[in-house]
Amino acid sequence: MIAVLTGGTGGAKFVEGLARVVAQEELVVIVNTGDDHRWWGLQVSPDVDSIVYVLGGWLSAERGWGVAGETFHCLQTMRKLGEPAWFSVGDRDLAVHLLRSRLMAEGQTLTQATVEIAARMGVRTLVLPMSDARVETRVMTPGGEISFEEYFVQRRFRDEVKAVRFDGADASVAAPGVLEAIRAAEVVLVAPSNPVTSIGPILAMPGVRKALRERRERVAAVSPIVGGAAVSGPAGALMAACGLEVSVAGVAAAYGDFLGALVIDVRDAEAGESLRRTGLRVECVNTLMRSQEDKTELARAAIRAAGGRKQA
């Protein structure tokens, strides 16, 4: 079994590649829920949904999030009715949020609801939210503290970031199966996701870093930074705000206490040599997932870097 820590659009692409290399049943995907929020009274789990959608064949390849062939009639109607409409929930996407909210209102945990929704969508992978407790990523800006979705979607990450915190993390516990998957996995992979707001909340769960340290030689991460800049999104700004260099070295530092290997882009080969001198295993490949073949080859490289599947 291969365990993957993931969040964001880059993470979904990476998981898609993994599912082309190994059987879905051999994956356990541990997903960030720091982006979860209430929208129109419903429980929304954007990163969880992206993983379920990509594994179920529902994900919009064009947008990298949401459902393929989506319509937005409800969103348009809510806007006309004077309700908030900055978060683009499509009609098919809305059906999933309605189902999740009903299941949880009836007493299911987020994990239980996720497993049920994934099964109904034909997904054979075990998809685990990082926690059943509410843990919210909060971004401190010059204008005050806002949620990650407000920062990322509503304000399109224009604000200067002063700090990031994970509200509720200290009082939370990892969801059932999360620590067990990390300890039992053949290898543990960290997707090319934002180290601060996609992977950071998972690492903030009590016990997760300790479990990863115990598996260090079988843990590999894929860098979302290429040539000193984020492939997409605000990862660079968020890393800088948290005191991390915006480079492959900064990614290595973010995961330094548990990282056995780092997969970096060929454009960062020189920086990779410096990292090797620290004792870190480094694999240089093309990390830009522009095609299905790119995704597949990157998945193989990550498994190989972690020492899995007879070196892939």
C-alpha cells in the first residue's frame, strides 16, 4: 500500500498519475481539510472532493477542480437573490455538498461521509480527511485575519501574508486510519502541493510528524517549486511569510525532520547537488504535469525515490 499526503490541484494531478501506476485499491490518500468551510449552510471539503472527483473520473481537466461538464444555475440564482456567490460551486458539485451535509447531520463523521461518497462514485481508493475535527487554515493579512478560502478564492491571493495558523489543530486528532496508513505503507509520498496550506495542516495533526519520522527512509516529497517559483498559486508567498526560502531547499526545510528523498525538476538540478551533500536523496525529473504521460512518469519517479516497488 502507498500512502499519499495531498491537497490542492497539484496534489490531485499527482494522485491521478499514481492511480495509473498502481491499482486504486493499493492507495490511501490523506487529504488536507484546512480549506473546509461552510457555504450556504453546507459542509464543503474542496481538497477531499478534488481527490474523489479525479479518482472517480469526474474532475474537470480544464479547471483542475470541480466537476467536468459543470453548470452554475444555482450559483447564478443565489447571486440574483443577494446571497454570496464568490465561491464557484457548480450544480453537480452542489449535489455532493448536499449529500455530505445530510450524512453528517445524521451523525456520520467527515471520514465516514467521505468513504460513503467515494464508494457511491465508484472510487476504490481509501480517501481519508486528515481529521474529523474542525481545523481551519487562517491567513493573517495587513487588514486582519481571514480564512484560506477568502484569501485564495474571494481575494485571489492579492493580500500580503503576515502569518498562517491552523485554528483547532492543537485540540484535534488525526482521523481514524491516518496514522495507521503512514506506519503501514510501503512508501509515503508527499504530493507537489503547497507546503504551507495544503500539507502544513496535515502535518499539524498530533502524531503525524512523529509517524513520518519513524518512516523517514521511505518518505519522499515532490517539490511544487520549480526554478525558485511556485508552479501555480500562492505557495511562494506563503512559504516566504513562514520563513521558508522559495526554492527546492525551502521545500526540503519544510519537511526536513522526516524527509528521506525529494523529487525536484530538472531545472533545479544544480540546487539538487547542494541538497545531496546534506545527505538527502534527490531525484531530478520533469515535474510539470502537462500530460497524462507526465503525471505517470512523475508518480513512478516519486515511488522510486522513496525506495518502493523494487525502485519503480
